Amino acid sequence: MAALSSEVKAFIVQALACFDTPSQVAEAVKQEFNVVVSRQQVESHDPTKRCSKTLAKRWVEMFHDARERFRNQTIDIPIANRAYRLRGLGRMAEKAENMRNLALTAQLYEQAAKETGDVYVNRRVEPDKSLDEEIKRLEIEKRKAELKLIEKGGGNSNAQLLADLIARLPS
């Protein structure tokens, strides 16, 4: 078993907290850090497993914090969550690109774009209510100022101002 740096251990702990399998994590460590680790060595950094009884408290806390953050971002069924799907699409796109399969890569990019653009989400985007309220407030102030001007008899003729105000009122 190779001695791992703190950076590699942190990477392993956080990946396991995000429900990656030991095989996936071992492969990712090899790609990211150019360090070969076994699945068993990766699994020894998962505090939910029996084999990691001796794992340092620092790594256990990091695991549980990362798991909590991940769960807060996701729901119980990972595939139903956008973050999980985008992560998988990213891995697939990278693999397709490495295989020089540009058509598949383009399809995966399109799928990810649709995923982030709410194409598959059944909800309406509410307009910014604070902006609508500000517009209404400014309209009311403007109309009050025009009415004061009419009462004082200044500006255009009263009939003209009244006609303008009536024309602006919503139907």
C-alpha cells in the first residue's frame, strides 16, 4: 500500500462521500495525481465501511461534511438530480472525446446544455416580483405628481392631462 499525500486522501474521501465507487475513485486518482491505488486502499478511506475503523478523525469529519453537502444538493435518488446527471454526462463526454468520437461528444454536450437550460424541468420561472413592485410604485408616484400639477392648474390644460391619464390606465 503506497503512502498517500493529504491532497490525495482528501480527494478520495470527498469522492467517496459523493457516492463514487472505489473503482471510479481509484481510476480518478490515477488520472488526477498519476498515483496507482487499489480499490481496497480507496475503500479504507470510507468511514461507513468496517475496514476503516482506524481512519483519522479529520478524514471522518471531512467525509461526513462532504456527504452532507452532497445530499443537500441532491435528493435521495441520485439519477433524479441534475448535479448527478451532469457529473455523469461530463465523464461520458470526456471519455467520448478521448476516443475521438466527436458525434457522441456533441450529443453529450447538447444533452448537458438541455439539462442546464431546464428543458426537462416542468416549472415556470416567476418574474422578479420586487422589480414589478418597483415599477408599480414609480407609476403611482408619476400619476400623483401629474394630478398635483392638474390641481395647481399648471402645464397642459386640465382636460388634456386628464385624457392622458385615462389613456394610460390599464384596461
